[in-house]
Amino acid sequence: MQKRIEIPLGAESFDPNSHVTEEIRWDAPNLRFIKKVTSATLTLHLPAREDSAPAVLICPGGVYGGVSIDKEGHHFADWLSARGVAGAVLKYRMPCPPSPHLPFPVVDFFQALEALADYDGIDPRRVVFAGFSAGGHLAGLCAVRFAELARKAGFAGPPPAGVALLYPVVSMREGFSHGGSRANLIGSDAGPAETDFYSMETGVGAASPPLFLVHAEDDKGVPIANSELLASRYREAGRPVEFLTYPEGGHGFGMAVGRNPLGDWVPSFGAWLDSLS
């Protein structure tokens, strides 16, 4: 039987003195957007199987100011668990004040990886990172800069088996960056070194995991140029990339249920995921 459990992440995620409370905006029935996240959690959607399951660690989007927890999180995780894969939805903290160490979302991401590595029934060698929009930036950054960020976060587990990004924010550089995501993560006045480090494309190299990438050509929220840049860097590095583009779809389409051909990305992702085994 499939089951769903929620795991709190890290004692430092819970501040009893905080005067900030999370806000839930209902965009539609079963479509929540959570703002001002102060307590990081990982929700596991576990498949019904006897052996250790592969997993997808999912980062919902929300401009690094909130998380579209259902549309870009739980709905995807439900689909994964139904096909025998553990879906793990990360609710990461924000806002993201400047930090001498690592931004809250990155810290929470590696705490989520620790929780997956420790959970009996999940194979830590078969974890795929996935994310939507700003969550795509988080997942992709932690994938292409895995060795350095894992060291800083104190994570000693294996690297990702692959990374899947849906209409992701990629670059923090002028001309590409999504202004709101950049401001919330590193600040609008971040210097060149920090800007380059948090620009995903600059981290692509020989160790970058296989990439599955989806973007709509008419995306006005995060232009497709972001994904085109990332795909180009992957090809230059000789790393495998599957890049699906659609003429229409805009931004934030999630699983695009009932929207063909846009919704075809879901079975295509399933086939890509199977190819990693």
C-alpha cells in the first residue's frame, strides 16, 4: 500500500521565537501556495514495493518566496509513487536573508538528502533531483555544484542519478536572471563572484548528471533562453541532455494534465527515468 509521511528537517528549521507565520494561499481546490516558510519539511510519497525504491526529490517553485506545494509538488509525487518511485516533496525555508554560509533553501535541500539516505526503503544511489521554476534552480544548482555544496553542507552521500528541470530559473546573470528569484536568494546587489556561483550554467562540467529539461517557447515568466543556455552548456561539456520544448504552455504549467501536447512531458519523463536504471 502506498503511504505518505512528513519529516521535519533540522532543529534549526524551527524557531520558537520567530514572529513570522506561514501563509497559505488557495489558488484553487487542492492547489496551495505557501509563503513565509519557516519550518522545512520533507513529505515522502512511498510506493507499494518490497525492495528499496528509487526516489525523486522535488523542489516546487515560487520565486524563492513561497512554494507551489501541490501543483509542483504533491501532484507529481503522487504520480511517481503510483509507478513505483518514491516522490519526496521539499518545503524549503524562505525568505532567504544573506548568509555567510549557504542560503536556507540549499541547507534544507541537503538535509532532505540526509533524510532520504537514512530512510529504510529508499536507495540513496538512485535519487533524481527535480524542480519547477525557482525550485528548478535549487535542484539544478545542487546537482551541477553537488561536490562543493555537499561539502559545505556536510553531506557525505552519493551524487544524484539525474536531474529533471521544468521551466527552470537558470542564470543569475544580467540579461537572463529572473529578478524576483535573484533578489530573494542572493540579493539584488550581489557581487560578480556570488552571481556567477549561483548561475547554474557556470557549474556544468564533466561530472554533471544526466539532464531532463522542459520549457515552453511562450514562457514570459522565465524565458526559454534560460533552458537553452543550460542545454548548450551541457552539450559543450559532452553530458547527456534531453530537452523538450513546446510552442505554447506559458509558465507554471505543472503536470499540464489534459493539455496536449504539453502534458506529453510526463510520460517522456517516465521513460527517461527508466533509462537511468
